[in-house]
Amino acid sequence: MTKEQIILYSPLILLILIFFWTVIVYNGLVVLKNQVKNAWAQIDVQLKRRHDLIPNLVETVKGYASHEAQTLENVIKARQTAINIDNVKDKAVAENALSGALKSLFAVAENYPELKANENFLQLQEELTSTENKIGYARQFYNDAVLNYNNKKEMFPSNIVATIFNFEHRDFFEADVSEKTAPQVKF
């Protein structure tokens, strides 16, 4: 190949390399975006399970602690709010509020020995505890997926491809202050 041919084909070779690089980076971003979607779906499955368990738990507690109506109403209200939200940031806030309401409910249950010994209550409490653990693991997986995606999206040179193809920033599923402190129950 002559010097003139190399000079003539260099821009074409460079364009082909840029094209393949863009395809590789784009596909990597798509994979990470889909991992984030999958991770969110896993959280959503566990949240639905928790939402389905709560009415049974509330009904069981109602029979023993009828004068704790405010605590029960808070749990029901927090559950309904959490069900009706779709975006990650607001969903995290609503689910954190629901976690706080559930902690208050379990704190109230501590004052009723016959409730704590009730087989249905114990089974529901165990299922809810198991679900909470699964939610924790799903949140961790989601946040790891979001971290990888956001890093790839924001780091040079893949941020160029992310900007061109409008890959959007994703929010973490974060605990709020109410989840970091123990509930206060006063009688």
C-alpha cells in the first residue's frame, strides 16, 4: 500500500473504528440499563409481597389490640401510599415510611403477650421479616446496578455515547432518617 493510499483510507478506517467503538459502548450501556430495570423489578416483587402480607397482619393485630387503632391506620395508610407510587425516588420515601409504620406495629405487639404467642401472628411476622430481608438484598442489588450504570454513563468517553443516545441518570433506593432510627412507642 502506498503512502497516498494510506492517507486516503485513514479517515475511512478511523470512522469505522469510531463506529465499532460507539456500538460497543452503546451495547454496554443498554446492558447496564437493563440490569437496573431488572433490579428494580426484583424490588417491586418483594414490595408487592410485603403489601400483600400487611392486611393479614393488621387483621390479626386488630383482634388483640383494638385500642391501637391509630397505629393500624398508619400502617394501612402507608401501605396504600406505597402501592400508588411509580417512580424510584418517591417509592423509596413511601416504602421507608411503611417500614417505620411496621416497626411501630411490631413495637405495639410487644405489649400483648397473647398476640406474640398467636400462631398466625408469628407466621405473618416471620414471613414479613423474611420479605424485609429480601427487600434489603434487592435494594442492594438495585443500588449496585445503578452505581455501575451511572458510572458508565458519566465516565469519559462513554458519557459521549450516553449523551448522544439520551441515557438518563438513575436514582438510588436510599433509606431515610426514619429507617435509621428505632420507632418510639408511647402509651
